[in-house]
Amino acid sequence: PAPSPGMDAGTLRSTKDGLCAQCYAKAVVFCSKCKARWYCSTACQAKDWHLGHKGDCGLADLPAPAAVPAPPKRMLPDSVERPVHAEATWRKLVESSDLNPRQAPPRGLRNVGNSCYMNAVLQGLHHAVPLLQSSLRHHRNGENGCQCSRAATAKPARTAWGTAAGASSDVLGCFRCDLETVASCSLDPRPTAEKDDSPYAFSVGDTVVLQGLKSDELNDKVGVVMNLPPQDASEDEARVGVRMAGPLGTKAVRPHNLQLHCRAAAGPHEVLRWLPRLGEEFTFGAQEDAHEFLRSLLRLLEDEEVKEHAEALRQQSLDVEANADITAVPSRIFGGLLVSQCTCTRRECVASSFSFESFMDLSLDITEATDSVEDALRLFTAAERLDKKNNWKCESCSELVRARKQMTIYSPPSFLALHLKRFRFGERGKVTRPVSFQAELNLRPFMCAGAPDAGKPLLYELRAVIVHVDKAGYSHFGHYVAFVRVAGDRKGDSKWYLLDDSQSIEVDEREVLRQQAYLLLYTRRNGAIVSEASSKRPAAADAASDGSSAALPSKCRGRGGDVCSFFASADGLCTRCYQEEHGRPPPAQPVPAAEGPSPASNGSGSAGYPPPPPAPAKPASSSGSSKPAAKAPAAPAGKAKKIGANDPCPCGSGKKYKK
């Protein structure tokens, strides 16, 4: 069921019980317009106003919104009779998209004429979206492999720089095959060699570590392979030229004293030559936007797949369907649905109109009220008012009326791409405001009430972060880097790496979460992983040592190590934590009758919550005491301490009694 107007969507926490609607601290002020929403400070009030209350203020008595209908059938992949990828084929791609354990750091990409924006996006897609790499491999090496001019020939040997030998830029070829070539150079854990029969695990340009030498000065030193020994050289005569920094220079080292540290950077020449097809705004050597390149790359992949599918159907005397693009790989990976609801605010009408829109990524605004990605998503899904010169034509009333409009997520994608709008017009248009983000994102609070996945756990795991490094806030130039999560040496382990063009540096996750992100790539966790993780969490502590059900409630144990200051409702969790972990409200539990007022209730409010600030307690009333009732006879009324004008008010607001 949809939450009531006095509840925060997705949290099931009421905003009418004396708690701040923004941070759930003790409330001291309230909205002067609707008088139904409480805050602990004017800062929380201003933030909540900009993040949604501005559109909902005064509409608390509006009836619950109508149920969201199903989207048009043409927007669903099941409606396509002749899809680009059949369900059986797509299921195989999903099953084969697991990340394999990596024995070496990821490989960088060389900067070829201000191509840092391209390198950052390609590295993010290579490491964050394994399903895309599975589809590229299936296109090139599947049963019905690609028949383009580049794939029809024998698989070209790759040089140490990652460029296919004999590749000419005048052959148009296939963009998916070229993208797979760059991806395999960056992801293939096998050693790079100029020849496939090379006996060495490294090649010219690779970074190696010296070990096992008699000289301690050279052990654990890092160098670059300059040349390899001849193929006919014996094991005793074989020497590898390694150049090291500083006065050490170049040394001749035996191959068994070298360990591969990092492969040589590959060159994205195969993708670079497709810039004219990606868009007219892309120019070789110019500084471009990473978000525009990502959207253009996915659009070109989709167009190429649909054209190939249409050609295959034409040979069978069949026509391609108009909505066949929603079954292509980019739409299946990044595609989702948004629903926009317009509701008439006339109490005698309250008619609603729904419209659906597909998306490949979400562009989020950065304002003074957005301190985190969750705030940006809250602003994206916040309600707005249509009034004055922007009135809405209600079909039921047949006239222009004031309306409430809200856009929420109806169908979440498998891989979520978030774009933070950090560029504005002007010479110094770079928005440098920090926006925090976490390694885990819960998308359920931003879903519409009638969505198929509403009420289910919608946890996303961070896989890649693309950062724009600026100087003095200038937006017309800068540098792009990528932080990617790759699989570790053992299954289940992962590491973070900074990929700055050709450099590959291991970093800590805390360093990643401190960045000013421009693009965030998340992958959705499946239900089995969520259930398994939930079952491994510790059980809640007993409410009291004697097992009595009338004991005071225990504190919430929190989720994932987080500290929560609220009381536990069920399973050792408060209502919000229980909803986020189990995907449903906690079961209703009977409240046992207590002999005296609870210390947490302060004698005037419900258990666990402070009383509303504007309800001061009577000075002579015994309910204002913060101690439980004693069994001894009460002291004479004449000896009771009188509350002075400057003493704290017994209502618990923290203000003086005269206020």
C-alpha cells in the first residue's frame, strides 16, 4: 500500500510525532504554512523544503494517489515478437558475465590527443559492466560470428600497445568488433606478447618487478621491459633489458628474476577512428564531455544491432518492429522506465494522469540542498506544483487547474548510470560542491507505489566512478580519470584501482568515496545475494536479561555496521532499518501495559519519541518528571520544587519554561 501523506515514502516513519522530518532528531520548529511537518532546525527545514516539501506543502489532506497503471505494451520487451536477442540467448549472456579472478592490475589506455574522456568511459564500461563484454564476445566469436571485413579474417595478433597488426583505418568494419578488441586488450589476463608462442609472461613495454637477485639494491625495484632475448637463445644466455628510474639505468636480467607487475598501456585507436560516427560534436584532439561520449557510444551500439537485425529479417522477408530497439544490448543493460503522475488538487476531483518515459541514465541536479546522491535522487523524484501560468488541463474537470506533478522510477535498470550535473554556463562553470556517495545504494525509496518491484530490496553496488579533475573551477578544460572495482585474486574479493590513462594504481575504497564524482556506475544485486547477506547478520539482543516482555525496548542494532539511535521494533531493528533490510514493514506488536511512565516517553508522548514541542506540561503535574513513579508516598505539595521562568521546560524541548 502507498504510504499516507504524513509518512516519508520508503521509510514508514511518521512526520507528526515530534521528530524532525529530515534527520529524525527532536523537533523544535514546524512549517508555518501547513503546520504538519516538524524540524530540529531551520537548516533542516530549508533543506526539506527544497527537496520536496515545497510541492507537497498544504496537500496533506489530499486523498491517496491512484494506483499506477501498467505502461504501454510497446515499451515492454515482451511485446516484441522478433527481438534482437532471444530470451534463451540473453539468458546465456547473463550467466556468462561473471568477473573472473584477476592475477594482475588492470591495464591502462594511452592518451592519444586529449582522449582521457574516452579512456575513462571505456575503463568504466570494461570493468563495471561485464554483461556488455559478454555480448561483444558473443557477437564476434559466437556460433554466428560477425561477418564484417575485420572479423571475417583471421584474428589479428595484438602488439604490446594493444593495436591489431595490419589494421588500417580506411576499413569501416564493425564498431562492436573494434570495441571488443580494446576491451580484450584491457581485460584479458593472459600475458601480452608480440607472438603467440612467446615463452615469456611479459612483453616490451610491460612493467616488471625484479626479485631473487644477489644485489639487494635491485631487488623489489620496478622497471619497464625494453627488449626480449632472441627466440633461439638458451636459458643460460637469455637476458631481458629492463630500464629503471634514476641512476640504475638499464639492466640485463634473467627472465626468471622478473615478475609481471602491470601490462603496457593499450591504445584506443580502434574506437578513436569511430569519432565521426559517434557524433558531429566529437573532434580528434579536442577536449570532450565524458557523459556525451557514453551516451553516443551506447546509441551507436544500439543502432548497429538494430540494423543488423533488420537486415537478417529482410532476408527472411520479414519487417523489423518499430520498438525492436528496446531488446538491444544497451537497452537491456541500462534501460529503465520513469513514470510521471499529474494529479488535480481539487478535492472533489483528484483525477490523475500517467505518462511513461524510458531512460538510459539519470541526470541529477546539484544544488545547495543536495549533500549526497540520495538527496539528488530525492530532488529528482520530488513533487512539484503546476499553478499560475503553468496550470494543468484536467481531463476530468475540462479546465485549467492547479496540479501536483511527480516523476518516480517504475522499472529499475540492471546497471544504473548516474550523471551529476557539474557543468554550467560560464568560464568558471564547474560545480565543485561535494556530493557524497556510498558503495551501496538503495533505490527502493525512489520507486513509485504501484511498480512491480516496489517493496522489494533494490540494492545497487558501486562498480566505477568517473571524475573530472578541474583547475580553479574552469569548465572548458580539465582531465578525466576512472576509479574501477576489479575482482581480486580469490573469488569474492575485490580491489579498487585508479586508472589515469596509462597509469594503474591500487587505492583504498575510502579514497574512492571522497572523490567529486561526475559519473557513477552501479550494478544491481540479485535477490539471492541480498538474502544471503541478510541471513549472516547477527541476531538482535534480548530486550531484558530476565526475558520479560515488559522490559524497556532495546536500541536498534543498525545495518551494515551503521549506528542507529532509535529503538528496535522487530528483529532488533527500528521501523526504517527493518524496512530497508527486509523490504516490508515490521509486523505489528502489542504494546504491554507499564506500571509507570517510561523514561523515554517523558510521561506525555509515545514510547521512544519525544512529545510535540508546542504542548507544554503543567508545572504541578507529576507526569512532567523524567523518573518513573516511586512506590513510597509522595512528598507534600508544599515542598515540591517550583519551576522557574529560566528553568528547562519539562516537555523535553530544551527551551526555557517561559518560552
